[in-house]
Amino acid sequence: MNILIVDDDYLVLEGIRKGIDWDTMPFEHVYLAQSVKQAKEILQTNPIDVLVSDIEMPQENGLDLLRWIRGQGLCLENIFLSCYADFQYAQQAIELGSFHYFLKPIEYDKLRQIIINAAAKAKHLPSPPTENNWKQYWFDNVKEVRDAFWSRILAHPEELERQSIPPGLSYA
């Protein structure tokens, strides 16, 4: 497993890197990025299972990064750490399927436990379907696909007209 930590503040990155005993964690690599651009480059070249990201960063923010990740079909668990107690940020994080949203500063022991929980959940994430394994993916994950589809529709009913019902799902 691999983890990516994204924050525009170098001291925060170093604090997390040095403040957590990574040798006791289930990660082979701990990647660090100081921008969304750097994070995208890492995500395109390395499998990442858990992402810990700041929200407010120059140019693009952590929410933009998570939207991009979801658009790429990457399966990972996301934890947001933010200095902003902004309800709209938290709401967007939830809509994007973020694992957790915490306000800085956070105690290392608490962050460590959250990361362990996210890693445990990430281990059980199904691989995204490819053209060759779509039927098997559907068979193995029909409940999750169905629940995700209807959750999106319930959260955004205005999009119902633009959505097509995936094969095997019914309005019932």
C-alpha cells in the first residue's frame, strides 16, 4: 500500500512525515506533494491507496484534486485536513466520498488511527473495471454500484434526466 500527503505548507508535510511512525503502518511508500499538480503527477505514476490532503492550496485545491481522482476512476480513500471550518467544504468532501474531514491542528495519534482505518477500508476497495472485466466487476459489486448510483441521484435529483440506468438496475 502507498500513501500520498498533499499540503502546500512544507512544515505541515514534514511534521506529518516525521510525526507518525510509518514503520508501524501498512505502507510501502509515503509520497509528499506541495501542490495539486505534483499530486497528479504522483497519482499518474504510482498506485496510491490513501490520500491525505489539505483543502486550500494555490491554483487548485484539495477538492479539485479529489474531483480529478474520481474522474480518473482511481480507487483510494481520502482524508482532508483543513484549517477552515467551512460547511461547504465539508459538504463537498462528503459528496465526493471523502473518508474523513478534520480540522488542523490534529494530534498525530489521532491522525495515525484515521489513516489506519482508511488503509483498512482501502484494502477492500474493488479494482475499477476494465473493458475485459466489466461483467465480473458488476457481478462482484452490484450492491455497491447500485447504492452509489442511487446515492448520486438522491443527492442530485436534477441530474436524473441526464443519467442512464446501468444494465441490471431498475427504478424499483
